[in-house]
Amino acid sequence: MRRRIGGISEKMLIQTLRRLERNGFVARQAYAEVPPRVEYSLTPLGASLSGPITLLDHWVERHLPDIAAAQGAFDRRAA
């Protein structure tokens, strides 16, 4: 998973997955093998987020110029 995401540390990935598991969005299955193996899967609750996240993704894509302009204005004020 870390290779597919890119740019995330092992520690941050584990912390995020633990939070997602705690909140019921993912299920964790550990296997007593050598080397140890763990698999994560979406729960029904996690899968129910697919639609809202897709809508959010489309909104962000439509508003990228506005977001970039806001970031630029913020950075100029901070400099």
C-alpha cells in the first residue's frame, strides 16, 4: 500500500490505518506467517464513503484554479 500511495512514511501509514480501523472504515486481518502479513479491506461503512469522496474529488478538480490562487495569495502574505 505504501508503494502505491507514495510519499508517506511507514509510521504515518500505520497511524492512519489504525485511525481508520478504530473508526470502522477498514478491517485489519493479521496472518501468523513468516514474514508477518497484514491485509486491510474496506468495511461496508468505509465503502459507503466512495460516493461522497468521489463528489469531493470532482469538486476539487473543478476548483483547482481557485485553490491555487488562494494558496498563492496566502504565500505572498506570509513572505
